[in-house]
Amino acid sequence: MALMPDLDWTASVNPRDPTPLHAQLERTIRAAIASRRLRPGDQLPTVRQLAVALRINANTVAKVYTHLERDGALGTRRGVGTFVLDAPQLAVDHQAARDAELAAVANRAIADAASHGFTVADLRRALLSIAKGETS
């Protein structure tokens, strides 16, 4: 049960990224748990420690921790800290929710593209180009 010093928390958020900071941080923590860089029982930095290290508002970190607690990925012991929980079903449940969320994002993107006169094929080409770093 040690604080994870080998995880580069400062690389977890990029203020220039259009993705909200809380989503970037949550994605980083979930990826670290999924890749086993954070294991059950590992202690996370306190809300304040992480907020200072990332130079973001403590409420943003608290929001992420609370959301991950509700999902069963983290647990907080008052006066002790926040820890990664052992939740094998979490990955399956979380993936189903993420798949549904991604489908909703994709549907919104298709509808938005169509409202501007673009086809699904146009949108697909643009997304692949962006993903490859070929932004125009």
C-alpha cells in the first residue's frame, strides 16, 4: 500500500487538449488501473497533492476521485487516503458504459457532420486523418 511515485501524474493532463481536465485525469487513472501500473491496494495522491502537482483546481481532482469511487474503482478511507480497489467486474461494466457513451458521441458527430453537408465517409476520412496527425 504505497503511494505510486513511478506514475508520471504531470503527464496525465494537458491544458491545451480540448478534452476537459477531469476527463483526461479520469482516463489516465483508469488506464493505469487497466494496465496494472496501479494495482489493488495502491494509494493515490491526496486530492490536494495531485491538484498542486498538476496545477489544476482541487475540485477537479475531487470530482474524478468521487466518480471513480462511485464506479467502484477507488475507495477512500477517511484519514488514511484513497486506494485502488480490487474490482474485476469493473472493467466489463465500465467497457459497456464506455461503448454506449462512444456510440452516443459518434451519433452526435454524424448528425453534426450531416447538418453541415458532410457524409459519414467524409467524417471517417477526417477522423482517420486527425488520428494520424495529418490535421489541416
